[in-house]
Amino acid sequence: MLSFVAKRLLGLVPVILVVSVVVFLLLRLSPGDPAVVIAGDNADAATIERIRTSLGLDRPLITQFFIWAGALLQGDLGVSIFSNIPVSELILQRLEPTASLALTTLVFAIVVAVPLGTIAGATAGSWLDRGLMLVSVLGFSIPVFVLGYCLIYVFSLQMRVLPVQGFASIRDGVGPFLSTIALPTVTLGLAYLVLIARITRASVLEMMGEDFIRTARAKGVKERLVVTRHALRNAAIPILTVIGIGVALLISGVVVIETVFNIPGVGRLVVDAILKRDYPVIQGVILMFSGVYVLVNLAIDIGYAFLDPRVRY
Amino acid sequence: MSSLASPPVAAKRRLPAFLTHTSVLVGGLLILSIALMAIAAPLLGTVDPSRIEPAMRLKPPSELAWFGTDLFGRDVYSRAVYGARSSILIGLCVAAAALTAGVTLGLVTGYFRWVDAVVMRVMDGLMAIPTFLLAIALVSLTRASVGTVVVALTIPEIPRVVRLVRSVVLTVREEPFVEAAISVGTSTPKILLRHILPSTYAPLMVLGTYICASTILIEAGLSFLGTGLPPEIPSWGNMISEGRTFFQVAPRLVFLPSLFLALTVLGINLLGDGLRDTLDPRIAKRM
């Protein structure tokens, strides 16, 4: 087991290396002199020169990379060009809304998708199954911001039951927290939900044709238990995989959704940074999100080995 | 069931099967009508989508402007109809560019083991960066233009194509007919292009539709955040982005382009699902 975990961790090294090289090159590849870009339009030659030396931009590219990566390993993501605040601090300040939204979305999507997908898979061809497949195509086709505006229109402008925009921390009370996070959660969760439900349906359906299901039925196990104990449990691995892959969907969605609902999170931070070309912040946020994505998928990979003793590499 | 490696003749015989599939038909019709709308935009009762008329700002729907006017007095209906052009164009360009680059890399990495390790590590790394973030970061490097948006949207899609092509090549290169081609002295480029490449057509067609759909969504998302196409270009993302400030007073500014956007993506997705089901059921597993 330990050697399996070690092997997975070692496998991450090239991925992390490539991600950091790509993120590093993002700034260096931008057309023109990064020092001029950072200094802004009205800077004089002396300021540009000062920025160039302080960022080490006068050194060879490979040296620059090692300086940057060395700082990164110590948790130093650099300093925002506009606010002069360390990027890690900026991210930490904005982490709570984003983390809350990601967690509520994850819970919402899994809690709805797994039972729905299981029932659809066990009753393939039924009206519920067909309905789910139809909703899933729609779910993949409606852009997350369009869905957001539709929900705001219905629930906030017409029915006036939920606030239009904003975010309330859970420390301000569960009521305000839930009422502000409900619409963003549903909006962000729909695509993720249909993705999980589709895979759940497909893998449960595949399991329903297996010999052990027939055996279970033959020995008189109740149909409900056949589905949950035998089919769903054996279908767990593809479901877990898609939950991990779907985190990318969640991350992309968060960036857009925080703008739609005016939530002051990390997604809003990176959009503002992009509009202002605040490169250290862009780099920091991309590194953070990629890190989260890689770690979630690593955890799931290791999770397989615990769930299914047959998985050993 | 015929295998992926079957010669193109078999694909021809299957043609009627996918032409009668419901979702291929519905999706295809939807796409066809939107494409026709894009091409025939000037004939559909539209006016110049970029003409600014300050006197006509934010007017409600009327006989002159069927869906009213926007903040700058531009005709919302005309802008939405012309918007189909930029979305479809960018979707097609990105799908073509990503497929070309991905097929080249995939063929080479799948066939030559020594390239494989290097390229696949780079692809793994690129895939670890969420598509949307990589795309906005790339766009942010340069001033927004159609060209940079196409490049920025293509790069994150390439790893998916490479993986798919590579997985097909890895299976096909062990087939007896490839061995036979090698034994009679066929050159390597010819083996790759004539004997291996055709096996990737069916799965690539399906992946191509998905790339097209996801590109249109991502482009709209970029424009929505103000980092996509230049604002003067009538695109659905730009319209939604401009309209959102007035969402509470004039939701139609957001809803009309949203409807077109969702219908287009829905059509492409239906087409893709149908093609996947009929061309080869096993494709789904490769993706």
C-alpha cells in the first residue's frame, strides 16, 4: 500500500513540473517586455529598470525559472503588481466564499446525482431514465452564466424569494448563508450533477448485466438491495473518477459564477487580475487551482486502492 | 459489431444507420438552421449589427427593432443573428486546429515510443490546468482578437485529441495488417497516414463535435468576463456581458443571445451523442 502511494506521488512530479513551467512561461511569453507591462503605460525608464532588476528579468530565462520556482517551493507566490500585497495573502482573503461554494456544490451534485443515476441505470428505458438523459443533454448545453441569469430571473426578480447577488459567510448565520449560496450552488452544480448522473447510470447499467447480479437475485435478495449493495457498490470506481475529473468543471464554473452572483472569491480575484494584467496574481491562482485539481485526483486514485482491493499497480 | 480498425468501406455501409438516429437528425437540423441563419444573416430582416443610434438607447421591442435595442441603440435581434457567425466560425476553427495538431502529435507519440514519454508528460501537465483558466490566461497575454482567441482556445483542447489518437494508434499498430505493411517495406509516414490514420476518423468526428461545443461555450464565457472577442464584434458572449448590467430592467438583452447560444450547443451535443452511439459504442469509453 505504502509503495503504491509513493509511486502515485512520484508520478505527480513531472505533472507539477510541467504545470509550473507553463505558468512561468505565461508571463515571459507575453509580447513585449514584462517589465514595461508591469510598470504600466506612464512609467519612466528608471522605474522600468528598477522593476527589471528587482524581478530578476535581466537574468537568463532558466535562472529566472529557478529563482521563481525556488520561491514557490517556500510558498512565495510573488506580490500583486497593483496592490503590492503578497499573492498568497490575496488568495487566502478570498478563499472562504470559493471554498464554501465548491463544497456546497460538491455535496449538492453528489447527493442528487448518485441516487438519480442509480435509479435510472437500474430502470433503463423507463420515463425517469429518458427524462434524465434529456436533462443531461440540456445540462451540458446551457452555459453556466445563462442558467445563473435564468434562476435569478425566476427566483429573485419574479418570485422574490432569494437575493439577487452577494455572499454571506456562514459565520453570519446559517439562514443568510444558505439563501445567498442556494442559487450559485444549483447553477454551478447542474453540469456537474448531470455528468455524475450519466456515469452513475452507465456503470450501474453495466453492472446490472453481470453474473453476480443474477446470482444475488436468484438467492432472493430484495431488488433494492441488489441495486444498492451489489450494482452500485461495484460501479463506484467510474463514479469516483468522474467526480474527480468534474472538479475541473467546478473550477471553470466558479470563475464565471462568482461574476454572475457578485461573490468576492478567488474566481473574481483572477478575473479582475486578468482584466488588469496582474500577472503574479494570475499565475498564483492558476497554480492554486491546478494544485487542488491534481491533489483531488491523487486522493481519488489512492481511494480506489482502499475501496477495491483488486486495484494494485 | 465491427472493430475500430475496420476499413473505410464498412463505415460507408453504416452511413444510413447514423442518418436515421433521432438525436443526429434533431441535432443536425438544429445546427443546419443556425448555420443557414449565420450565412443568410443580411437577408433575415436585420440591420447593420454595429450601427450605433444614441437616440434609440434601450428601447423595448417594436416593429422597427423586434427585440428592442441595447445600451448603444444597436438592434438586439440583428446582433444576435450576426452573433451566430462568430460563434460558429470560432467553434469550427478551434476544432479544426486542435484536431490537426492533436492528430499529428498523437500519431507520432503513439508510433514512436521514445517521443511518447516526453509528449505525454507535457500533455498530462496541460490537462492538470483547468481548460477555462488556461484559455483566459492565454488570452490575457495579448490584446483580444479573433486570432488570439482561436489560439488560446485550441491549446487546452490539444491534449484530449492527442490522448484519443494515441490510444487508437497503440491498438492498431499491433494489428496484422500493420505488421504486413511493415514487412513489405512500406515507409513509416505511409503506414501512419494510410493504414493507421483512417482508424481514428470515427472517434475524431465525435471528439470534434464535442470540442466545437465546448469551444463555443468557453468563448462565450470569455467574452462574458470581458476577456474574449473585442466588444465591437457582435458575439453572443459580448451581448450577454453588456446586457447583464441592465438585466433587472431589460432581461431580453441577456435572454435572446442566451437562447441562441444554448440551442447551438445543444444541437452540436445531440449530433455528437448520436454519432458516438452509432459510429462506435466503444468510443465513449475512450473519452
